[in-house]
Amino acid sequence: MAAIISLRNVVKRYLRGKQSVEVLHGIDLDIETGDFVALMGPSGSGKTTLLNLIGGLDTPSSGEVSVAGVRIDALGGARLARWRARNVGFVFQFYNLLPQLSAQRNVELPLLLTSLSAAQRRRNVQAALAIVGLSDRAHHKPSELSGGQAQRVAIARALVSDPTLLVCDEPTGDLDRATADEILGLLQTLNREQGKTVVMVTHDPKAAEFATHQLYLDKGELVSRSTKAVA
């Protein structure tokens, strides 16, 4: 398969006071369409920085980042925001749901940036909630949901615009083992049955086992890659 994500000689630096700190050092990486990749490594290794570059939440100091044939490092401001809205679904550790809104309204939020009619938004939201098994919780607020249900709502929100890519930052870090495995199984199903490309940062070796590939970073460099045989 062709690479959906391609990074070439990507460097990322941050200013800490007057000092420039290089977090990623010349990363070269290809991720194929339909991969489920786990990014692993010790704290401070650059995993989340790399994830943010892939998802267009940040831009490299130098180098090229291409996703689905688009050089996103060359996009600025509003163009990059529009690209993210169309192409990337984000899932975070702490759900990032608005507490005053129902599950249905939280899932609908990304669609408010589109030209879809209210009726079409409603149909898309219903479909996304059905995929994650929460049709019966559409009108519940986050405080009325378990942690696992809240994360499913977050995944539905990530899916509702039918993105090219799912970007997940420690999506099970706040969940118990059984609930985490349910969420990881859902991501695996989305990868296998819907063909979603998934890139996930995790510290958890058991979570990484759900992925088809594991990438290891250390001190801002890719140090190894492993591939799991998929039945």
C-alpha cells in the first residue's frame, strides 16, 4: 500500500527561555494507508510532539510532513485548521468533552465547521454514536457517563466527519484494564473493518499489542520498528 503519512528529515525545536531545545532530530517515517501504529518510548522521547506534527496540531521547525498527498507543513493558519477539520479525528486521554452538552451535541461539534445541513449533521451523529455502541446515550451529558462511555463519545466525535486519519494520545491512560481493552478493541475494529489509519501514543505495552506496528522513540529519534502478524 502507498504511504498515507510521510515525514522527511523532520526537526522540531522549542524555545525554553533563551535556549533552543531540539525535541525531534531528523525523523524519516512512512506510515501506510490502513496501518494501526503505536508510538512508544519513555517520557520526554518526543512521542506526543511527533503525533501533533502528524495531526497538524503543530508544525516542524524544518523538514516535510505529508498526509494523504498534502504537504501540511506548508499550510498556515486557517488553511491548516480547515485541513484538520476534514482529515483528522482526535482522541485524547481525558476525552475533552464539553460538560454542559449532551453526547449528541459533543459529537456534532466538528460538523459545525462544515456546510452540512442540520438534518445531515443529525444523521452523521446518529451513525457515529451507533458505531461506538452509544445510540441509547445520545442525550446524556458527560457527568452521566462512565469513563469508557465518555471515551466512546470522544471516538464518535473523532469519526463523525469521516476523517482520513485517527490520531490518539494515550486514549486509554485514564481507564481500567477491562475498559481500556474495550476501547482498544473498538479502535482495532475501526482500523480493520472501516480501513481507518490509526496513530496512537501509548506508554502501555498491552495497548500497543492491539496495533499492527509499533514505533519506538528515544531522545527524539526513531530507534526501532516492529510489525505484528495479523491473522
